[in-house]
Amino acid sequence: MSECFSFDPKKAGWTRFIPVAAFGVIMLGGFAVTQTSLRQVPEEKWEGIGKIHRLLDGEATRQFSTQLNEHFLLSKPFAKIERGVTWTIAGDTGASVRRGCDGWLFLSDELTPYAHAAENAAARARIITQTAADLQMRGIKLVVAVVPDKTRIEEDHLCGLHRPAAFANRLNDWVSTLASNKVEVLNFAPALSAMKEERYYRSDSHWNERGANVAATTLADRLQSLKLVDKPANAPDPKAIQSNTTERSGDLMRVSNLEGLPAWMRPATEVTQVSKVAPVAVASDDLFGDAGLPTVALVGTSFSRAANFVPFLSQHLGAPVANLAKDGGDFDGAAYAYLNSKEFKTQPPKVVVWEVPERMLQKTLTASEKKWLETFKS
């Protein structure tokens, strides 16, 4: 049997006002924060909010809510708290990142099947095949360098993450297609697989310096064996590469929104090798200047801009390399921009290296890729 709660105002004294006072403080605080937040909204963002038809159909309400959400002063702290809770309780890394074991993170794109995968890969092979033929007519050699997935090379660290069985042969199949089309192509997978050390960063989607250096050595050897470049008279200067071990937070920490969490809450920061690589001496400060045209120009993705890949390649070639890769350039971004640039048309290189990540091969074709394909029909 339970007793009914009885409230006596006289016995409660001044404490009876605490709930009312607390409620008032919360309301005033919320009003102040909301008002301050709304003042941060640019004036043009409020355009049309007072029109009758927008008020009646709810568009004005949605417009107000959108601006408040985007400019709310406490949105970032609240987001960090929410992120910390979901990571701590469920190990959630967001939609774009998957969690392996022992602090390893992987890009979801490398584990995601795409509709019309075979057709997409074939279309990209066609772009490269036609480009190689067009360059050959101008006396320029195209060499395609394919970077395998991190989930392929570091599969021992997937720890339960499912990589579709259909992905097993996609890299070799695509490389074989290019080779059968008489395109010079280099697959980095065998060289990287032969390494015993870690080849990719744990918290990043790219190769680490060890992997990048092995890939650069492999590419330099191929270019030299094809006699597309001369072998350097001297071995690389050991003093040209100064390496240190330091902490490094990778792009997957940022993509998963874990980077902003307190150190004790987020995955341990990776300790890895970071080097300073001296540039190879050149007769002119201008790589495309009067001292001579560049022998090698490289187009590609962020892999070519990560972990000193191009500086390592330059050291192994004993010559500068024009790095025209783009972060976020996808399959075609850097290649299309460079091959249609004034620099390429007026001062072309002898060799174009096109770096392509495996994870790009089967993705849905972009509008720019479809546009490029259309040019082959004319």
C-alpha cells in the first residue's frame, strides 16, 4: 500500500520556488541563445519568409527551422556530445567509415557494391583506352597506375567486416582489360602485398609512406624498363629523405567526426613515419620552362598527394615529376582538366602517368565521365 504525496508550502519554505526559478532560467537562456543564433543568419537567407503563400504552405516555417539549425550556437557542442555517446556505446563511425579491429578504420566505398558495376568499369576502361590512343598519336605515352583498395591489402585487419566476394577479381580483370587494349598498365597490388609491414595508415584511407615508397619504386622501375625515362646516373641521396616518427590523425577520423572528441574517448592517435623529402635539383625553377619540357606528368587522386608518393617517385627517377593530381578529383577530374589545359597543349610531357584507385572502378558514372564518353561518339 502506498502513501499519497502531500505538499505543504509552509514547510517547503523558499525551496518551493526552485522549480519555477529553474524553469525561468532555462527559458530565458534558451531565448537568449536562440536570439543570438538568429542574429548570425545573413539577411539574404530570410528573403521571402514573410510572404503569405509561404506562411500558409509551411515553407516559411521550414525556412526558419533550417536557418536556426545551421546557425544555432550550441549545435557543435551538442553534435560532439551525441557523437561521443554513439561512438562509446555502439562504436558507431557514421555511414562513410567502417570499423575494423585494433584501431583500423576503412572507407565504406571499398565495401559497397554498385549497380551496373561491370558496365561502369568497362566505360572507364574505354575512356583510358581512347585517351591512350589519342596521346600516342601525339607521341606521348600513357601509363596507368592502379592503387588497390586498403580493404584488399590490409584485409587481416577487417575483423568481421564483409568485403563482397565479387570484388576479389575486379582489379585484375580491369587491368587485364586495359592490357588487352594495348594500354600500358601497372598494378601496385603485387608489390604492396609482398610487404610485411603495414602499407596503409590505420586511420586514413591512403597508403602510408612505406606503401607509397614501394609503389613509387615500382613505378620508377617500370618507366625505366620501358625506356620512357633514363636511369639516374647516381642512386638517390640518403640525406634527401629525413624521417621522423610522430602522431598523425587520418582523414577517416575527420570523415567519421571522431577527430573532435576528447583524446580519451576517440580511437588512439596513430604513430607513424612522416618524412621531409628534398626536391630533385632542376636546371630551372619552372618545371615547364626553357630548361626543357617535363618528362613525366602525373594525374590522379589524393593518393598521388599523400604520404610523399610523388617526392619519392621523383627521387627514384632522379628527375622532377609534375604532380597534377587533385584531392577529390575522382576518376577523371585531374586527367580531364590537365589534358584540356593550355599547359598541356603548348608544353606536353613525354609521359603521362594516370593514377587510378581501385575503389573508383565500379562506382556510378559521374556527369563529367558521361560527357567525356560522349566526345568519343563524335
